Amino acid sequence: MPDGTEPLAARTVDRIAAIGRDAWNACAGDGNPFVGYDFLSALEDSGSVGFETGWLPHHVVVESGAGEILGCAPLYLKSHSYGEYVFDHGWADAYERAGGTYYPKLQCAVPFTPVSGPRLLTRPGPDAERIRDGLLSALVQVAERLGVSSLHITYPTAAEYERCGAVGLLQRTGEQFHWFNRDYGHFDDFLASLTSRKRKSIRKERQRAVADGLTIRALSGDELAPAHWDAFFRFYIDTSDRKWGHPYLNRGFFDLIGERMADRVVLFMAEADGRPVAGALNLRGSDALYGRNWGCDGDYRFLHFEACYYQAIDYAIAHGLARVEAGAQGPHKVHRGYLPVRTYSAHWIGDPALRRAIADFLDHERRAVDQDIAGLGRYAPFRNSEGD
């Protein structure tokens, strides 16, 4: 690590492989699987991310004078706003109608992944804050050098969000729904924390989900076989066709995460008479289980809740994980023991007029998000201090 006075140098690279697994992971750590080399390289190597998909890698690296990589940030030059989950389509439409050119833009993010985590990745040490500031400065400089309309840092940590605001980036909040482990010993302990009405409702949903003789297994590591990925990809494609009309991930991506990070994969597979009928893909971090993709081969009532929410809670309790992050959207999760939490993003806007308009919009939106989280929190089905 530098001594705090050595000048830092920044550059961009067009493939994560040019940085290398060891150097990238020395900055990313192992707590969040989505910012690790294995996940991001699987996106690139499979072709799920690249020029053809409108996600052109443009990663930022900060180095010491001796050429040691001290920090990095996942950055993409984008020709659209799909696969981000922080929606700026309205901004793009307004700017285009006013005669501006919104695309390309820069996105500091994990593609197709609405999971909060570090975006300014640094080697640990006393100089880490200076390196993060260097990365943030470099991101803005890249945007200015390329002449893009905007730079968007999506799903950063709360600390990164605050730092972005301190240097003048526009701040935006959103909401997700997470489950928190209150030192439960098993699922019934969690149920005991809920009101009696919700306990009964969840028990009925769990029973109904497997009433047709379905079985659900949690597959990880060596238990995962190509046949499991074949089945899950079929479910994923079917769900993508119905929801979005275009799947973001290709079959090769799932092969690669199965090869490179199978120990971080938790695939809940539902079977009927030994035949896979549904699956929920999760990745495991150091303290959380992250729900990512779901698909089903038929109409099974409550199976989505069982595979995506309740099985995840069971797994988190059994493995001592602090929380379950069940993906984007879904206020209905509150009624199943998940709580609303804030998510963050930060935005550099090149055009002063567009920046002023967006800043005004975000002021109103942040207040609305605060009110929504407060309102939804009141519906959380936990027992009060006097019982139900």
C-alpha cells in the first residue's frame, strides 16, 4: 500500500481479465459474491455482457506509482437502460425530447443484479479512503473525457452513497425487502415472532406449496450437475419471456458460475416425481443469502413463496446468516416477515439544465420513499411487546 502521499494513477480496461483474478479480488474481498472476479468474469466470458448486449466493460483501476493495483470499480458504457433496476427511462426520454443525446452513458454497477454492495473496491489498509476518493474522481473524469450524458453508480453501500453526495453527485433512494435473522434457532422460532394470524397464514402457504407431492432440495457445490442448470435455464427463459420479453443471461453464464463459484451457489430445486418443475437461484455471501432468479414449469400455488422466501429463511437460519435479500420489488414480502430497507444510487449529470430537473425530481422522490418505508414498516407482522 502507498504511504498516503504517493500519487495515484487511474486507467480504464475493457476486460476484467486484463486486471486478473487475484488483483481484483484483493480489492473486492469475499463478502459479496457479485463484485467478485468470478461472477463479473462469468458475465463477460459468457457474452451476457459485452458490445452486443449494450454493456461494454470500461472498468476503472487505480494504481500506485509502482503499478500495483490498489482499487477498481466495475464500469460499463451503455447504449440503453435495461438490466439496471434503478429506472432512468423518464430522464432519457425527457432529454431526448429536449434535443439532447442521453446514450451512451456510464454505469458503475453489477449488471442485471439489484444487490447492494461496494462499488469502489479497494485493498484494505489505512489508505483505503484516499483510494476510494481516487476511484470516485476517476469515474467522473472518465465520464467527462468520453463526453457522455451521465454516470450512474447503482446499489452502492450507504457509506459510498454519502461520499458521492459529499462530492456533489445527485443522490437517489429506493426500497427493497430483506429478512433479518434475530438469532433464530429454527423456522418455528421465526414464526413465534409473528402475529398469530401471520403464523397461520405462512404455515398454510408452506403446506399448500408442497401439497401436490413436490419436494424441494437446496443444491450447492458438487451437488450441482449440468442437468440442474439445463432445467433451471429452461425455467429462467420461460419467466424472462413472460416478464421482460428478453433474457439477460445466456446458458453459458450458468455453466461458468457452476464451474467458478459453485460453493457460493444455493439452488432451491422443486421436483415432482423426480422431475424438476421450478427453481430459485441464490448466491451466498459472508453474512447473507441473495435471491436472484426464479422460474417455474407449471402453475403451483404458493410455490414461488416457498422456494424464494421460506426456503431462503430456513437456509439462513441453518447456516447462521444474518439476512436474506430477496431481490427487487415486492411489498407483499412484508406480510411474510421481510422488512423494507433503503437502497441507494448516485448520479453525475453533465448537462446543467438536466441536472437541475433531475435534482428537483429526486428531492420529491426521496421524501416519497421515506414515507413509503415508514408506512410499510407499520404493516410488518411481528408481535408487539404485549403479545399479538
